[in-house]
Amino acid sequence: MVRRLVSVLAVLLVLSVTPGLAQDGPEFTLESIHASDTFRPETFQGGKWAEEGPIITYIESADTADATHLMRYNLRTDERTRVIDGTNLYAEDVDRIVPIQDYSFSEDGDEVLIYTDSKEVWRTNTKGFYYVYDLEAQTLTPIADRDDGYQMFAKFNPAATKVAFVRQRDLYVVDLETGIETALTTDGSQGEIINGTFDWVYEEEFGIQDGWRWGPDGERIAFFKLDESETRSFPLMNNTTLYPEITRFRYPKAGEMNSEIKIGVVDLAAVDTSKRGQSQAISYFDTKTWDPGLTKAEEASDPHEYIARMGWTPEIDGEHRVWMFRLNRTQDTLDLLYGHPGTGETERVLRETQDTYIDVTDDKLSFLDGGERFVFLSERTGYNHAHLYRNDGSYLGPITAGNWEVTQFHGIDEEDATAYFTATRDTSLERHLYRTAVTMEQHETAASPEKVTSRAGSHAVNLSKDRAYYIDQHSSVSAPPTWTLHESDGTQLTTLQANDTLAARLDSLALPEKRFTTLPAADGTPLNAYVIKPTDFDPGTQYPVLMYVYGGPGAQTVTNAWGGSRQLWHKYLAETHDIVVVSVDNRGTGGRGKAFQDVPYQQLGQPEAADQVHAAQALADSAWVNEDRIGIWGWSYGGYMTLLSMLKGEGPSTFDTGVSVAPVTSWRLYDTIYTERYMAPPQRNADGYENGAPMTYADRLRDNQNLLMVHGDDDDNVHFQNSVQMVNQLQSANKQFRFMMYPTHEHGIAGGKTRLHLFTMITDMVADHLARTSEMGTAQMESEAEK
């Protein structure tokens, strides 16, 4: 018996050796993919465009420990000059050199506001300390005393005589000549009022952090004010300490109370900034979004719920106004408002409505430099396109049109009357830069656009301020990212960062290719899909299949773009374990128009899961697919899709194995802004919430289905609570499954060797239950061992 077990183990060890690798090439292992730099692309350091020309500024590490230089770089000539020598940034208040982590120039370019020693708030390091560096005098001056607390979002006024910033939820201004600090708001407090920044859900779902703006003349400041006192807090518990430590933060779940919100304006002419003190020179716009005291039911039906963006207009009739995006609770009506700073009155300039929901992005509204027109992105034609308006809201006509999507609007060169945008015009699998002529007066049709980028794949474009140049980050499924500099007509000037070494390293491995195809949705709609087969694929052999899913609204996994470590791991499974990896973009995903994306509206998860099941069944009809060995895995929304696809409808008879990482298990447990955008509040859509919850179907897990669930217990986004409640339901139904928790880890479950541990575990799960080698009986393994 002992000898027999040793023989079997020997066979398993032989089987675990990765096939198809060049002898002298890099090792293609889980560790090289997830815990080393072996396959990590080099990146272009990036930077900020200067006002004109192919010139950027960027931060560079110095030889001296912790010191950083501020550099100026002519991308075309490759000339680099040092703007600030980081070794000169000695801060007397902390008795050391401070590193540059971010920076902004004054309008005249004589001074630099330096951001340093930052700390994370939610996703990013948005609190730290600011200093003013005088380029001529080479002096470094803190804007405020560190002992008073972290500073956020500091900015020069246009004349660079003052700096305003947020501290501990209040807005302050400092006179740079006198050093006198004045509190512009004084009611900021934890769990109640927020001035100049946002609560968790606004940052996470509307993507906004910096909540205040200088007026163009420097005489006023517009800012967001939130009241989160009626929202409920959520605890996160650290169990790795002797006594558990609890962190609480405000998190409004679907159907619950949101923070109240409004926009205020500080009139600095009424503030005596020559004396320390407090300002009361604030007026607020009547946006009807500040209704303290509403009941939960009233809040859920409030027609004016959110303000998702804000800024200053150019001069209109001699006055700069504050523009605002106001949304109702279900986010199907968006108003563009102008606020008059002097009176507090608002006027509605534009209204957009949808039968479903409206997405808000940073490029949705852009005022032209001439100050008389703006560009507004809308899906009212069924596809996201750019439209031109006069500043009074009168419509001039479309800039783009067609059965394709504008995915990013880069701006208009007004001298040439040319608009630049990224779009899916050729295929939803790729992103390309286009340009088109713009008619600045009344017109009914859009000009035909010209394609600027040419290489197949995905192009992420960064257009210069003068719109004469752009940096193109290009990749494809077979090519890691490269960065190149181009003139705006597409002419390539130079390569800024290639990844030739990585490309050659990957070529030496002869890894499986990712190929595109289509598979049918539950209603027959062709869905974009990709397939990764082993390099020695034999169509006469039956293979197990692992489907990779995200599937969330507007997202895509099936694109002609570099897939990073996730793509490499999928190729590892194909090459090492003879598993075919397939990904399908179900209905509801992006790039194919509003109707396609809206299919899951108010029934989130249900048509998407049906599509994954139907696509898997279509695969099962292929002669090369082992229909009894089809698995599915995903993360976040993909984790949710994994559970729902395995458990709902024909899922239990379709999927043998599933891996669900950080899943939502009931939309009642997720936040208001995201969930209600697609589902409406649960008070109005009880069936949608019930039928779209994996917990509803926990008792449908088959005894011979194999399920692994994974979650970090410090996940502030999709709370660990989701998995706990799903586990409870599975246990109550006496279902067997595997579960792994990562202590103190957030939604991304990263850091140290964590990703290696995670993907080793998932690989083992997939190999044990799907891989062809797991079908070998003991007799066969012994026979192989004897040979």
C-alpha cells in the first residue's frame, strides 16, 4: 500500500510539471505570474501636459533617500530639465526633506503647490500636507500647521495669493502673504456635516473626491455640503488583534437614507482674510436636494436626490455661474442647472431622461474655450454620442452619430473646428481614436468621422492641452502595452515606452492564443466571447471548460486588449491543466448600445445568468467539450454572477464547479447609488431583489456541484456580510462547499503573497474538479507510474 501511494504521488508530480516551455526561457508558474515581476509590463511614467507643445512634467525619484525631483520633459526631443531639485525640499516643520507626491503650478508658473506625506482615505491617498515652493527664491513654506490635521484638495486661487483646502470636513483659506488662515465653514463633523469632499458612496459610485472649486475670478468658492447624520454606519472588524478593533463608516444600503446634499458659495469679498476667524459669507443654491427630516419612504421617492458634478461656467451675460448635475433617486432624470451666485437662484438649462438610467462621467459636459457653447454626451439616440449646445441650453446639433458608442470625449480644437473622441465605431471589441469636423452653428447631421489610430487593439489616448499631440497607450490580446507620441493627425513621432523584452519573453513560451468568437444568449442574441485552448488542442478530445465572467452593467471582459496577470493565469490553466477557458459578455455589458445594456434593468443578474447558462450549454454541444466538466468563476460582480449562474434556472445541471470571489449575494446588502441605478429602491421592486439574489437559491446547490467562496473580511465595498449570509443559507440547506476568508484584506485581496495564495487555491480547486488529469483512475495512474 505504501509503495502504491508513492507511485501515485510520483505520477501526480510528473503531471504537475508545466509543458511546452522553452528550456532556457522564463518559468511559467503561478509564482512567476502572481508574485514576481517576470511578466509585469514596464510603464511610461506619465505626467501632466504643459499648456502648449509635446511637453509634460512628472515626478522622478532622486538618488537621495525619499527625495523626488520635479521634471520637465519634451517628449519629441527627449530633452529633460529639472524644475525642482528634490534635495532642496527641506521642510523645517518636520526637520527633513519631503517627497513630492503630487503638485500643481500657479497660473503664472512661478510657484508650485506640493503635496506630500499622504494617507489613504477610501481608495486613494487624498489626505496629506501641502507646501508652496517658490521657484525663484527656492523656498518651501507649509500652507498650515501640521498639528491642526491633514489637508485635502488644496488649490491656488488664480492670482496665487491664497490657497484653500479641506481639513476635517471644513473648508479653509490661507492668505499666502500673511500666513493667516480663515475657516470658511465651521460645522464639519464626523457622522454629520461634510464640506468640500464626500461620503463613501459618492466617492465609490459617482467617482468624485474633490468637492470644491475656485471661481474663475478668484472671488468666490463653490463647494459641496453633505449631511450624513441620517445615514447608518457599517462596522468593519479587525480580528487579528488581541481584542477586535472596529472601524465604522457611513454606508447607505439600497432603500436606506442617503446623505442630504447641496452646493454653497463663499463670497470672499465678504470675508476678512487679514484676521484669523470664521466666515459666514455663504449662500446656498435652491436645488431641492436638502430635505432633512424626510422619512425613509419619502427619501426613497424624492425626485431630487443627488448632485453628481459641479463646476463654474464661462461668463454668461457677464457672470460666471455654477453648473450642477442633479439626479433623481432612480437616476433616470438628469438636470443641468445653472446657479446664480449672487441670488442663490437656479435655472434648468437642460434635462435628459431615460426609461432606465443615466450614467454620469467626467466628460459628459465640457464648455468650449470660446465660452459660448458646450458639448454634452447623451444616449438618447440609443448610443452614447456627443451633442453641441449654446450655453443657454439651445440645441445646435449632433457632433457624432451612428450605431456605435463614444467611450471618451477628448475635446474640440476650436481653431480647426475638429472634435476628438475614442469610440467603438469599427467594433465593440476595440477602442480607437477618431476625429470629426464640427459645425459650430445649427445643423441636423454629424460629419463622418476619420479614424486616427490604426493598429488593431485598444487605444487609451491622452490628448495634449493644445490638442496638437497625443500619447497613445496601445495593447492587444497578443501585445503588452506600449506608449507612443503622435501628432493629432495620427503621425507617430516617437516611442515613449516599449515592452519588447516582455513581448520576447512571452513569445519564447509559445503560450495558447486568445481567439474571439460568438456564443448565443438565452434569447439567441450573438454574444462576444473569447476562447483560450491548449496549444496542443485536439478537436477529437473532450476538454473541461472554465468560464470567466464579470458581466456587470457597462463592463466588458471580451476586448482586444492586454489582459495582464488574469489573462496569463487563464493561459496557464490551458497549458498546464488542459482546460479551455472561455469568457462571454452577456447582455447588459458595454460597448453595444443602450438597448443591449438595459436588458437587466430592474432584474439585475437574471438575464445575465441565463445568458451564461445558455452559452455554456451551447459549448457543451461542441464535440471537444466535456459537458460534465464545465465550471465558472468571477470576482465582485463576477462572483455574484458565478453564484447565480450555478444556482438559478438550469445552472445546477450546467455548471459542475464554481469559484466566487467577493460576491454580492443580495442587492439589499449593497449601496444605494449603484444598486438603485439598475434596480430602483427595494420598496418599489421587491421581486427583482428577491429573484436576483443568490441567497434565494442556496438550496439548489447540487450535492455533486463544487463551490468555493472567497472574501476579505475588511472589504468596505462588497461587505464580508454578503458571504456570511450566503454561507448561512447554504449551511441551513445542508449544502457542502468550501470557503476561504482573508483577514484584514479589502475587495482586491492583494498584498504580499496573498494573490499567490489565492490563485494557488483556485488553481487547485479547478484542477481537482475540472482538469482531465483528475479523471484518471487509480489503476491508470499506477499503470502510468510503472511505465
